[in-house]
Amino acid sequence: MIGAAILILSTGFLLIFIRPNKKRASISLRRIPAVENLRRLLGASMEEGTRMHFSLGRAHPGDPNYASTLAGLNSLESITRSTLTADQTPVATSGDGATSLLSEDVVRAVYRRESTMDRVPAGNSQLTGLSPMAFAAGSLPVISSPDTGANIFLGHFGVESGLMVPSEPTREKETFAGSDSLPAQAVFYSSTENTLFGEETFALPAYLDGKRSNTASLMVQDLLRLMVIFGMLIGVILVIAGVL
């Protein structure tokens, strides 16, 4: 019951915020150094003629942790759009069949809208393994390939991420990462300074693409967070007052 109420409330707020409103003040996003470095990585990859490798994790659509993978797919769309003129198309790897199909569809949809469908090469989306270790092992050839200029990890990962992230990223092959998993965040933080934490992973699409739907989702997240905080404060006050 509570979950349904939160879903209805979130949907209502999203529909309100997504509507164009000239009187509404523009949204100012806080500075995240890792996101600024990602934009630099994209530019460097295009200049050098290398491709971006996008790893979307191993969660499946029915998994509660799939939200970070959806944020990764949204970011993949934005990055593909910004690298349309690059020599090589971004390649996406994942540990789930449905996610692999979705990532391929995301890339092809961008090229289809830009009328460059003939430039989309085969194999831009790869299912590298269905188990955690198989997923990590199957991703290593793409991660270490000379054609890969940067590795982007966005999605749900586990301890297998320790096998996937280079221990010492070089300027020729840098790493950018974000996950909802605490073990994966620990691995990423120890391996690269370009690491997103907590809600930053879900906010990345809004930073890469200023679409109204992305910024509206951030506003809904902030509003729900404030409601939770005020609810907890009211609960504490009622307990102290002896009402509860």
C-alpha cells in the first residue's frame, strides 16, 4: 500500500515538473569533478579515434538493483549522441541478455534518428557472461583492447568488478565508474578518481543531457528526500513528546 502510494505520488510530481513552465527558475546542478572528467574523456576518445567501452553490469530487469542499469542505458544514449561523428561507435557489454538487447536498441535508435543507420557496425552490444565471474572474464578483452580509449562502468556490479577495473589506469585508457553496490563503489574508489557515489549515478543522465525528463526526475528525487527527512523529524518529535 505504501509502495503504491509512493509510486503514484512520484508519478504525479514527475508529470508536474516535466511540463514546460517559463516562470520556473532554471535548475543549477552542483559541480561533480568526475562528470567533468568524463566530458574530457569523450573529447579525447574522439580526437584519438578510439571507442568508448560501456559496461552496464549484470542485473536483470526484474532485479531491484536494475535502476542503476537504467541510468546507465540513459547515459549510453547521451554519450552515443555526443559521439556520432567519432570514428568508432561505443561498445556496450553486460551480463544479462535483456540488457544486451536494450543497449543495442539504444545505440541503433540514436543512429536511426540521425539518419546514419548505415554507419552502425555489428557487435556494438555484447553479452559477455551470465555468471559474475564469466561476465568479468568475458569483458576483459574489450576492456584491454587497443581500440578502447576509456572504460565506463555504470550499473550493478559485485566483487567481480575488482577483476574488471585496471589497477592502474593510464592516460591512454582511463576509467569512469558508478554503481549502486557498496562493494563495487569500494573497488571503483580504490582504482580511479572518476567515481560516482550514491545518487550521483542516477543523476548522471541529467548532467550529460539536459532533457526536461532527466531534470524532472532529479527534482522528484529531491522532493521525496525532503519528505522522508521531515517525516523522520516529525516522528522523533512525537516520540519525545510521548505521543508515539
